[in-house]
Amino acid sequence: MRLRDCKEVLEMSEFNIIGKRVPQKDAVEKSTGAAQYVTDLKLPGMLYGKILRSPYPHASILCIDTTRAKRLPGVKSVITFSDTPQIKFGPLVDDWYILAKDKVRFIGEEVAAVAAVDEDTAREAIELIRVEYEELPAVFTPGEAIQPGAPIINPEYPNNVVSHFKVERGDVEQAFREADLVIGDEFYANQVYQAYMESMACIAQSDGRGHLTLWLPSQVPSKTRMSYAKALGIQPRDIRVIRPHVGGGFGAKMEYDADLICALLATNTGRPVKIVNTRMEDFEAGNPRVPMSFDLRLAFKKDGTLLAKDLKALAGNGGRTVYGPAIMSTACYRIDSLYRIPNLRADGRLVYTNTVPTACFRGFGNAQATFALESLLDMAAHELGIEPAELRIKNSFNNGDTSPHGWFISTSGLADTIEQATQAAGWNDKKRNKTTRRGIGLACTNHVSGNRGFYRPFDGSSAILRVGESGQAVLIQGEAEIGQGQNTVYAMLAAEAAGLRYEDVTVAQVDTLIGPFGLGSFASRGTVLGGQAVIAAGKDAKRKLLAEASSMFNIPVEKLDIREGVVCRLPEQTKMATVAEVASHYMFRQGGCPLTGEGVYVPDTVVPDPVTKIGNISPVYCFATHIAEVEVDTETGQVKVLNYFASHDVGKILNPVGLEGQVEGGVVQGLGWALMEDMVTVNGKVQNPTFLDYRIPGVRDIGKIHVSFVETNDPKGPYGAKGIGEPALNPVTAAVANAIYDAVGVRIKSLPITPEKILAALEHTCML
Amino acid sequence: MRLRDCKEVLEMSEFNIIGKRVPQKDAVEKSTGAAQYVTDLKLPGMLYGKILRSPYPHASILCIDTTRAKRLPGVKSVITFSDTPQIKFGPLVDDWYILAKDKVRFIGEEVAAVAAVDEDTAREAIELIRVEYEELPAVFTPGEAIQPGAPIINPEYPNNVVSHFKVERGDVEQAFREADLVIGDEFYANQVYQAYMESMACIAQSDGRGHLTLWLPSQVPSKTRMSYAKALGIQPRDIRVIRPHVGGGFGAKMEYDADLICALLATNTGRPVKIVNTRMEDFEAGNPRVPMSFDLRLAFKKDGTLLAKDLKALAGNGGRTVYGPAIMSTACYRIDSLYRIPNLRADGRLVYTNTVPTACFRGFGNAQATFALESLLDMAAHELGIEPAELRIKNSFNNGDTSPHGWFISTSGLADTIEQATQAAGWNDKKRNKTTRRGIGLACTNHVSGNRGFYRPFDGSSAILRVGESGQAVLIQGEAEIGQGQNTVYAMLAAEAAGLRYEDVTVAQVDTLIGPFGLGSFASRGTVLGGQAVIAAGKDAKRKLLAEASSMFNIPVEKLDIREGVVCRLPEQTKMATVAEVASHYMFRQGGCPLTGEGVYVPDTVVPDPVTKIGNISPVYCFATHIAEVEVDTETGQVKVLNYFASHDVGKILNPVGLEGQVEGGVVQGLGWALMEDMVTVNGKVQNPTFLDYRIPGVRDIGKIHVSFVETNDPKGPYGAKGIGEPALNPVTAAVANAIYDAVGVRIKSLPITPEKILAALEHTCML
């Protein structure tokens, strides 16, 4: 807790805190179990809610009899569609009701709900509800769903296509005609589950006057209120969201229907109600990844220059729409700021199916498309006889380029990450001295840091830094720490900008009643958009502290600096006061009003034109190169990841520990997707809805992960930084697929790359 | 929820909201039972604490054996003095330890404490602790305690006098020599209990890194942290106080030792701990009123002009010091701004006794002194043959006067309240046509609205008004609603100043992590000091809303006004937008940063000089006149209050419903004190520590209460207003005593005026 002296802090490098290895802000609470998640909270008089879910993938509801459930002692409320506001709503498409109206569209759809004094009673009451269904013909895959005569899931979309994204630049046909090499293939990125530790949970409480408080592990606490208010027929102002610790989200924890059921039960009973998904409910009715199949063609000159890309995508939306349309468009065109391709075409359809609704998952469509593109590039490199790394460098975007969709790439570290990763992996060596059944594969990715197209009313972020009377500071903002370490970065940025010590900055939990409207955690936006706002707030606080100190000591502001909690006189480097002394002087002079810095950041990004899709959506763009080194057991088809190398253009290393953690987490999650994870669904029913049957990587399933960073010091990033969350996962599947091809010569184009698929492919190879 | 139109809101009277009868902000929660108090809260893994208290009034502790308690299953921590930080502390005098060190000084003093999984186990463990005491000679009354040779309670104060307040103005001796009438007598204001509905309660939680969160029903959430940090050997920054609903305080809920015990148990166990006083503990070891005896002399000219006052006071501090010294000084000199008395002397001693420590209670010493002064004035009026009302008007301070202690009385409505009360009561009529056994009595009072001497580092208040994207506003401040309706007044002031609707303003619960440092609820300061800050915050918000609207519509600010949530164009009186539209425009233009108004109020008051005691401590001064009309049963001594008339100079009526409630509450509480309430203590042991034995007035014990107000529109008050909390109680005891004298000719000079005392006095009267 010692304050350093002025000479020491002034003569440190450019930054006092940025780039240092600091402990995560919530490390102690989380590792001791003291951190409270929604599941842990208990309000006085709280009831427990349970949801009756559809057992059929597609069926009409003929009648619901809740009489016996209502009679069960301890049951306080039983609700069905008629007890809801009966308003159609949805985050993007109004195809939700809080409880099913006339029919159900997927196994797990919410049909009725109960609040009771304990979970057992609630569960028993659910079993006492009788629903008569009439099964309807169902359709489970996008391919079947777009066939003429397929069962219609939403009458408003008679061909089952809920969104159809098209974009075209240049002259694609001509480019393909004139190309030296045209290569194409089909790829499939399957449906996977986010496997966050904390399942979906909500506590709702009504004040009896139409105001709701929701305790939610939400990635988007401010925005959620908009959709929920519409669903409930109230105003966003009537919903307060408090966000305790969150046990991971990875895209899933945005709008979720059970929250609204919880809210209705709380309103009905006048008591707080908690609903926590069982893990099985979370698998069967969560928000898994949008499964996508791609038909991708590329055209090259023989020197490797990319001439054209033609992408057809078909994706499964499930029975109602979460964020599928935006994910579909991302899959179709985000990747076009990775390599310079003058002629582009994409045509993506998102299709209703009688399966669980699909939603956001780290990578948001770009992860799916990257699997296809980076696999096909590897195939092209072989055809062209060009080193895969070379081929990518040749086509990569560079600093100051603008993509065909108007995205301004202020800095691109792509070529540098290829260089760094291949160096680290000993790429050339290993390529030259290939060992049997061992292989090495490379894949690249790009990503945004924020997405101006996601929420049209605004983009940006804001923060308030409150410096209290003993020098402690609280950062109040609306962005959402969900386990990614965002609060740690924010505390570092705030401390650096304001001249405080890292340990003196706390980040307040999000409370929409008090804090700014924050868009939240998606699009890898937290560090860049939130971070810029935090720096601005820190600078504003520093400016006020300097002004206060200047008047306290009658020294001009220019002759003062504040570093690590100490006010120093320049150029003498003598200590004038602590920040605590200056802040309490301010507070006690100002009727107790704390010294606060306010920071606003509004990026100069552009909402993409709805027709042309042109518009620079992100202030900075991230790049990365991953290299997987694998060994394949040709007897069993088992893949062992020996080493994994990830090099990321992060703009500037703010929090090295956090960056490493994010990349390692992304790689492990990507390895799970690449090699083992799959929501196996038969007739709309998830067959493996538990962690016994749905395997995610354990520590023995991953090799050594080598993480390195390229600093491009992007002028638009906070102290030069870029986002990290999603790019850490995007390229993993392709890197692994390419390595397997390198190891044993088989190309698996559908995820996950199971031993069975490898064995089958090996058999096929041998037979040739 | 309808918004009015511009013509309507612009053509309302000066104020849209002020002066209206609005529902209290928390009326629904409180009346439905939904409001959560500390007692209602339950944290995950929470333990229950119990305190072992001394059974002796004065004793050495020879040894404490906690072995058996620690062995009891379910017990998680047992602490004694050696487990505490062993730091001496106290709000004013450092004579506290968290747990008793070598000796106990009153029955109920905290000796050891336990945290266990439930209350029964904690209670059982307490019973298993063995303490060996050696009784010491004890002293129970201030009169005995100041005798030479009396047992010494605190060796640092060898004559048991913990504070001795002296003040003198003019030439008192000469004035008494030259007076036409000198009158003097002794009066006694007894020890009473605040009888709030919610007993003392605390939940403490440690984060394992030295930071504590306390959920406290505190009147002074920000300031409490200062004393508690000292006691715990940590920094105020390490303590966060969250204040849920509070079930009344009346002065008692400031520093309280059990909160610190709770904090230590939470730190020891790493789990949240709750301690809630039983009602008996609350009686025996709460913070009751400082009992005071007065020897008061007054000197008059025969025309009634007051020449001099000579006051000697002796007060009981109990076994350790809470706020007694400040209460003593208040009793000695606050009343000197009620009537012009050129020659003044006061000599007050606060004395340790082996009884429960005494503390703040509505009126803070002034209530005790008012009983003496207003009783003696009534006696003097009879001696002088001057109407009691006349006598007071003759000597009253007027607008613009400065008291002998330098208090600037910008406005005084004293004479007007006398006029209003006597009119309402039919005073002259009833005096002329006196009925047997019925009587009418009058008493006046003055009070502060804030006290610059209470907390020397600063005075004032500040507030932040956050106007959200749908026009809802949240007021963030650090003052403490404890049931008095302060949040309602603040919401009215904020709405009025900002141009919002009352129903659109919410007042956030106090959280010291987020909000301003607020001094809290004492000295009737909330409305004036907090209110001025709230108005300033509202005006700042309005200024920002107008600027935003001006730029939205390209209309100069001067041509716009905002009233009740509507932005109007002047002079056309046409509606341009709603506040919601302007606020969301601002927010979405500013990266989600809400439009906030910041308000600071620092009154031009002065810390009294420590030697001369001169200094204007309050921005405005309150005045009131009460008239009691009683009937005395001469057979039983029972007093029936027939009618009660209270007229208050409130400066300006902000919230009529709240004002009426405060006055009615103060009168009822005063009637309890006057006629029935008494903490009967024998050898340091409270004999009536339950509501069965300690009677407070029920609805059948009070007569009809008639409340009226005088508006002096004080230029220093918020929209002209003054405080109300304490003046509502101050004069009740004297008004009742004077009425009883008027009814049956007996003068009871010691509180409470029980039937026994009246009967005894009547007997004495008859014998003469």
C-alpha cells in the first residue's frame, strides 16, 4: 500500500501501469468462492420458478390444464400464454411470445411456468400441468427447410427463410472466368454450446407499481431492457438490471426468454422469483451457435493473387430468431477485410428449423466463415504450390487500406503475426523435416472491435470515475464484465489516465439505474470502446485533481503531475500531496460531492448502408495467425494437439495476463469445437445435453499453447490497443484442419473433426 | 402517466409540484411490506451473530473462557477483546473498545460475541461462555457521580466529568441584581427510548482483502465509516455502507458498537454475518436520550423584558460517550436564539454513570432545555401577570436579528406561530372561560436546520440527478431517508427544479461506494442542506436539457422552458419534445453517458469558535408554537389530551403531507415523553425493557392534533423552506406541563408527568 515517491514514478517508462502483470480485479473473490452470482443470491420471500417446455419439435397446442398444478400447496402462480402480455417481440425479428401461443416450434419451447415456495414443489407442479398437443410435420435442417413443400414454421416467412443477405462487389463472374485457378468446396460449421460455467439464471422482483428489478448475468444489461420492455408492454425505464458476477457468456447471455417468464411470475406473485436453468435446459433451450454450411469458391492468379470470392451460406435459425440475421451477414462479409479480394459475392440464407433457436457465440459468424475460407486457402496453396503463409501475406490488407465494404483498416498486423507465429512454431523447419503422422497447419483471422451496425441508435461508450475522499476510485460504467477480465483492463486504464494506483481503482458492478447506458459485451468491443471512455474519464479526473492541487498550493497546473496516487511538482520532482488529500479537499469543499471524471467515446464509425452494406463499422480491426501442430493416430483417428501457437495483433499490450488468458481460452474453446464438441440432434432433440455426453476439452486434451503479440499501436485504439475476445477463437478450427491435412493427408471439411471422420477419410484415401 | 400540454404547465402557479399533496415515494413498498430492511436481507452463507453483554453495571473482568462455546457445532467464531484491534475510539471521545477490555461500565456492555449458523446456536454459544467478574462500586446518577469519592468510571476523567460546557455573555450578575423579577427552579428531563420500529441491525461482509461492506439502517452512512475505520484500524475507503430502508432512527442510529462486532465476526469467518438487536437489547444497550437536570434562573423587567438567563445543567453520559458532549452544549446555548436575552450564562456538565450510554434523540439537548425554559417562562408569566403568549412575543427574535452567539436569524416566524396557534386553539376564549380540570398551555421552540459545529471537516450537501433515456430520473445523494419522508421532498425539489414530473424521479438508496459523501440525518438538516443541493442538481440538469433541446431544434435557450417533462417553446407555448426525447438524444449522442445534473450546496455558516462559542451554525432557524389542551382527572391523576395545536414556521411548505406527518409524529412522541415514557433504571438495570412495560402512546392516548404552518420564505432555504424534524417535538413537554398547571394548578417539573406525580402534587396543594 506504500505510495512511491515522485522521482520514482516520474522516471518510470511512458506508462506506470499499462503493460504490467497485475492480478485480475476479481481474482480473490472468484478463487475463494466469495464472488456472488445470480444463483447465489436469495431475496427475502423468494419463490422458485420452473418452466414447462415443449416435448415436441413442432406441434399445435390444443389445450392446457393447470388446475391440478394450481391446487398443489406451495404453488403461488401458474402461467400460460393467456397470462402474458401476448405481445410479439424479439431482439431482431418479432417472432417470440413469452409463452407459446397456439403452437410450439422446438423441443424446449416455453409453454407454461410455475412459481412455488421451493424448487421441488415447482418441479412437481410442472409435472401436474396437462398439455394436449397435436404434432405437426417438422423440419430439422436448413437444407430440408428450404425445399418446396417443407413444413412452414412461421407463416410470415412462407419459405422458412428468415433473412437473406446478399452483397456483391466488382465483377465476380468475369474474375472467375479470367482466373488461373478456381477452387471451391463445401464446408460445415456445426452447432455447438457455449459451455459457460454459470447456466442461464434470473431473479426478478416487482415493486407492485410496474417497476421490475432483474438480477441478470447479462452481457448487455442496458440493451436487454429495450427488448424486455417491448415484450412486457412497459417502458425500458421500468426495468432495472443489476448485474452481479457473471460466470461466462461467450455470446449466449443476451436476451433470454426465461428472464421474461421470471419477470411475469414476480409481477403475479408480488414476490421475488428465481429461475435457474438446469444444465439440461441450458443445452436444450439455450442460445447455441448458428450452424452454417458454406459453398465457397475462390479465384486466383497463378502468383497467388486473390481475384474473387463467391460464398453461398445456409444457416439454421432454430424455431425463433435471436441474432441469426446479424450472424449470417457477418459470416457473409466480415472476412472481406482480411485479404484484398476485388471481386466478391456472398449470398446467405438463414432458415427456420424445428430446433433450438441459435444465437451468438464468440466469433459471431466470422468464426464459421473463417473455418471455410482458411481451409480452402490451405487447399489453394497446395494447388498453387505456394507456401500457405506466403499466400496469406501476399494478399493481406496493410495499414491504411480500406476494404471493399468501406472498412478503414488503420493498422494491420496480419503479416507480422504470420511472421511471429511461423517463427515461434519453427514453421519452415517443421515443414522441411516432416515427421510421419505429425502435421502443422496455419490459419489467419480478422475481427472487429465494436460493430456500429449492431445497435443503430448509438455506438460508443462512457464512464464515470469517482475519486473518493481517501483517494480510492470507483469506475462506474455500463459495459459488462462477464469473466473476460474487462474490469481489470478498465481499472488499469483509469489508473493510468488519472494518475492513480491500480489497487486504488474499483469497478462497480453494472446497475442500469445508476450507471451509463452501456452496449455491453459483444463484437470484442469492451477494450476499445469502453476503454477509450475510461481513459477519457481518467483524464478528466486528473484534470480536476490538478486544478484542485493547483489552487491548494498556488502552483500552475503545468508545473504539476499526478502519478500513482502522488501529486508531484515539476521539474523538482517533489511530492506536494497525495491524491487522497487533494480529493478530500475537493469533496469537503464541495458539500461532499466527490471529484468525478466523465468520459465519453463516440467512434467515427458508420452504420452500414442497408442496401449497399458499405460503412466502416469498427474503429480498429484485429488480426491474428494461429498455427496448430498435431499428431494423428491413424489406428484410432485420435488427434493429439502437440503445440499451439497464437500470434495476435492486439494494437498495444494493456494487460498481458488478461491477453494471454483470453487467447488461451479462445484456443481451448476452438480446439473443443474443432475436435470434439457437437450438439447431436435427432428429430429436433439434443441427444447429448449433459457434460457427460457433450465433451469439452479438459487439461489433457490440449497441447502447450504459445501466445505472442504484435503491437501495431493503432492510433484509434485506447493507448493503441485492439480487441481480443473473438479473434482468439476464430482461426482455431481451420488451423487444426490444416494441420491434420498436413499430418495425414486427409481434409475434413465438416466440424467437429472426430476420429470417426478421420478414420473414414483415411480408409477412403487408402482405397484410392 | 399522461404528459400535460405546454399551456397547462406553463400557466400553473409559480410551482408545478412544490406545495402539492403527493404520495410518499416509498408509501407502497412500506404499506405492502415489500420494503426491505436490514432485518429482511439474507446473504448466501450468512451467519448470525449474538453478543454476550455484561450483567453488572461496573465490574472487573477476571477471565473469559470461550472453550465450550467454540466447541458447539455450528459455531464459526467466538471473539473477546483479544480478538479485536484493541484500539480506543469513539464518535467524540475515545472511550470505546469494540469489546470490553478489563472491565465493564454498564449493564449491557459488550463482552464477547459469537457467529453461528443460526440464531439458536449463537444464543446457545453465548450461554456457554464463562466470564468471571469482580464487581466494583458503581454510581448511577450524575448527582452521585460528581460527589468527591464517587467510584471512578474512566480513569482519564477522575471526577467523572466527561465534558464541561461554559458560556457567558453580558453581565449576568448585574442583570439579576437589577431585575424586577428573578425566578428560578429545578427541572428534570428524564431518559427515554426512541422506540423506532426497526431495532438496531447490521449485516457485515468482508471480501477477504480487508474491504468491508456494511448494510446498515444508518442515519449517517458516510460519516459512520470514519469512526468505524478508526476502530478497526483501517481506512474509511475500506468500508462501504449500503443503506436499505430504515425503520426510524430519531437520533439513535448513528455509531453503534454492535456494527463493529458484526464486522469483526464477518472478517473472522469470511462469511456475511447479521446481528439484529432483540427489543430488550435495544432498550438496555441502545442509544437513549441524555437525561438532564436543570437549575434555571431568569431575570425580567416588570414589563416582561427578559434581562438574563442563568442555566446550570447536569447530564448523565452513561458508561461511555456517544454524542453527549455535543448534546450538553446544545442544551446550554441553542435556546438562546429563541428570545432576546442580553445577559446569559450556562454551565453544563456531562457525567459518567454506570448506566447505558446516552445519545441523540430528536431535539438533541434542545428538547430537554426547552422543557425547563418554557415551563419557567409560564411560571414567570403568572408572576408578572402577563399573558404567556404576550410575554413570548415581547421577547422574540425577529427577522434579521443576530443572537448573542452570532447566529443570524434571517427570518423568524415565532410571533406569527404564536398568533396562528393561539387563534387556532381559541386561546383567549378558553383562557377567559376556563372549565374545571381543563387547562391550556403554550410553549415555543427554536431549532437549527443543520449544524456547522457537528462535523468540522465540512458542512453542506451535494446531489447528482441522472436523467435517463426515457425521461426517468434518479437522484443520487448521500443524505439518509430514515422514514421522515426526505426522499419525497427531494424528488419534489428535483422535479420542480429540473422541469420533470414528480413520478419520474426516483431517489436511489444510499451507497457510499457510488454516491456523494452525505452528512446524513441529524440537526433537522435534510430539507435545507440536502434540499439546496438537490435544487442545484435539478437546475443543472435543466440547463443541460435546455441546451440539448436548443441544439436539436435550433431555437435559442431563452425561448424554451421545461415543465413537468415537456419542452415548450416560448412565447408560443407549443410542445417541442418530451424530456425523454431530449435525454435520449443526449445519451445516444454521448456514448451512452446519461445527462446528469450536479448540485453542490455549501452554506455560509461558521464553525463556532472553540473558546467563545461564537459562530452562525445554521443557514436558517426554525420556530414553532405548540398549545396543549388537557383535562386532568383529579381522582386518578390521569391526563387526557383533548386537543393539540402546533404551528410551525417552516419557511415554505414544500410537502404538506410530509410536514403534517412530521409534526404529528413529533407531537405524539413528545406526548409520550411528557406523560408516560421513562426508562426506569434501578442499580443500572433497566426495569421496563419491553413494549409491555415501557408504554408509548397509542392512538387512544393522543387527542386531536391540529397542525398549521407559517411561511416566512427564508431567502436561505430551499425555495424558502426550513427544517421540521426536531422542532416538532421540542416544545411538547412544556406545553403539556403548562396546560396541566392551567387545569389543576400543579406544576410538575420532572418528566414524565405521571398520574402519581400529579396526585402527589394535588395532595400537597390541598394540604396548603
